[in-house]
Amino acid sequence: MNRVPSLSHHLVQMTSSRHAKKCAFLAPIQSCVTPRASIGIYEKDRRSGYKSNVKKTNKEIMKEGLGLMRGEFWKLKEEWKHNLNFDKFYPVQHGDYERLWKFDNKETIDNFTVTCDSNHHEGKSQAEFFVNEQKKGVFRGFLNTDVAKDGRVKRAGYANIKSQPNMKSFFRKHPYDWTDYTHLIFRCRGDGRPYQLILHMDRYFDVSWNDTYQYALFTRGGPYWQTAKIPFSKFFLASKGRIQDKQTPIDLDQILSLGITLGDRVKGPFQLEIDYIALLFDDHHSQQFAYEMYECNPSSLY
């Protein structure tokens, strides 16, 4: 069994110029495209270089801010009403579930942002998310894996939908707390492609801004709906598209948003219909974390 190097060992390697190119902290990330910001000890931008190019004047910013005041005060009033009601809390029991999103109206769809490689001039994929006549959310488009000949993009072809971060009034971040539940429930109808479920975390330190927990959603082609029951213990830690060597269980009280990504490198159309996303408590599920970490003691003889 190989010995896992310590953090101090990596730091010593970084101080040597001949080992700098081999250091894990400075290695290029594995993603669909060449990153705009490489992995390092210090992260200066939460969006890793993917900033909005829309520039607004001070007058436009003030006008937009004043227009949001009414809605934010309404949110504040609802928060105080909820706090003053002292709602009773009943512990969850086996089989209890909470529905997060029901994709039967435009308001829920608008809570999700659609992105693909073409939005950042890194590919030609197209995607959309809308409500169909059967009151189901439809995530569809065309995945294009053609790589632009600009010398910067290495791989292309991804599409994604991501929920807006959970916010309190006046744009205060309020992470979801799912500690009472054990499973994530997806009722969907797919096209046979594997999709990736991504839970974005709310972390304080800059090196963990891009931490996500991911797991695959395998869909069946055909006319039948499926209900996927995914334990939170199966989600693994990744950052900027790279699975981390050291895995830790997910903090269910620090989840900021949820995303669904397609990037299977198969060129062609795709479609995923979603009925709802929910949480479930299964009392028979006792697994805390599915992935074990090993570290040998070098001083041990056996």
C-alpha cells in the first residue's frame, strides 16, 4: 500500500523550481476547456475568471437597485413573520420527504440559469430550459464537441442548468440545510445520456470557493419516467472539474445551489424532462460516506 504524502511534503516540493511543474497545486485542471485561472494556493476570483462583460453606469445601477427595494422589503417582512410565528419543529420520520422544486410553472424555471460553452466563446453547444404542455421542465439542446481552432480551447461540449443561490432579503446568502435527510430524489425522463448532479457549496476560504459535490444521474431512453433515489453519502468532492484525492463527507448545511450538467463528449441532441426534485429521509440508510481514505504509517512494520 502506497504512503499518502503529507501537505508539508507538497509544500517542500513547491519551494524547489525543478519540482514546481510537477506539484499538484500548480497542475492544470481537467475540464472541458483550458482554464482561465489555474489551480493554485491563492484564488483571487470566485468566478475563476468568468466575469460578466456587461458594464453599467452609476445611474443604471442606482435605478436597478431602487427597483429591487420593494421586493426585498417584502422578503424581509415574510422572514419576520416566519420567525415570530415560532413554527413548531417536528423531527423527520422514516419516509418523510420535502419537495424542493416542482417544474410546473415559469417561476420555478426562471430560478434556474442555463449556461453552455458557447456563452463563454469556448464552443458551439446550445441549450434551453422551459415548461412544456404537460407541465414538466424540459432541459434540451444540442451538444457540440467541435473544438475552436484558437489555440486556447482543448475540449468543448457541455451544457448546464443551475439553481440560483438561496438568498434572504437584501441578497444575503442563506445556504440550504438538508441535514435531516439522507437522499436526493429526481423524477425525470431522459434520453439515455449520463448527466452529472452538482451540489455547489458555500465555503469561506478562497481555496474552497469552487468546491462541489457530484454524482452521476444515469437516465434511461424511452417513454417511461424514472425516479432516481441518490444517497448523499455517494456524492464525491471535486473542484474545478477535478476529483480531489482527499475525500470528505458532504456538509449538508452548506449547500448553496444545485446544478445538472451534460458533458459526455457525444455530439448530438439531448433532452431531459424533470418533474420534481425532492429530499427523502430513509431511516434504513446508515452509510455516512461511501469512499474510504487510507494512509499508511511509515514507522509501522506490518
